[in-house]
Amino acid sequence: MAKVNLSQAAKLTGKNRTTIWRHIHSGKLSIERDRDGLPFVDTSELIRVYGELEPVATSDTKKKPHQATYSYEDLIAIVELLRKEQAEMKAEIENLTNRLTYIPEPNSKEQSPVTQSKKPEDDPDWPKEINTMGDIIKRREIQDKYE
């Protein structure tokens, strides 16, 4: 008869692998070893000890029903929907990208203090008093911006 490993023997008999091992060590079940030293049990030995073996579940050989193929018109409609969705997504990506890189254009109401004022003295960075040489240099830089 056929020889099976211990895991297969456990499935055929409906027993646990530890039970199979216990019966082997007690001498109730005899085994053989292959050239690598792995234990194998003859199915006739399993029948002698445990009686009739349980059938091993086999894969279902029945063909599964094939999904119906879409008609040409349905496929065209699906492609059009996907194109529309893709266009919407591209527009959304462009919108989000523009929002991330938004730089407001200066208009007459929202001008920077430098462009609103025509005098260097009105600049917010203009030093009010001259205490150091740095204040003089800063005033010259600001005057250069307005010229």
C-alpha cells in the first residue's frame, strides 16, 4: 500500500500528530524511515490500528462559471466613465497644486509696505534713531530700495 508521512497519517485517521507519535513510541503503530531518516507509515498499518481511514479532501474539479463578457457598448461606456473620472482627478490635482504654490498678486489694496510708501522714512525697517554705524548702513539700503 501507500506510505504517508505523519502529518498525512494524522489527517487520514482523524487523530492528532502527537497521538500518532505516542502510539509509535508505545509500539502500537510501526513506522519505516526513508533514506533521510524521516518517518513514514504504511496505510495498511494505519487501517490495522485505527480502522477505516477518512477520505482526504480533494480539490473541487468542477469548473467555475465564467463571468459574462461585457458587450462592446458597455465597455465603451466604462472607458468613457474612467476618462471622465481621470479628467476630474487631474483637475483636482492641478487645483491642489495651485493652492499649495499660491502667491497672491499684489493689487492696489494689498501692496507691501515698500510699494505703498513713496518715502524711505515710512518703511517699517527704517531706524528711527541713528546710534550705530549699522543704522546708517540700514538707512542707505532702504533708500536704495526706493530709488
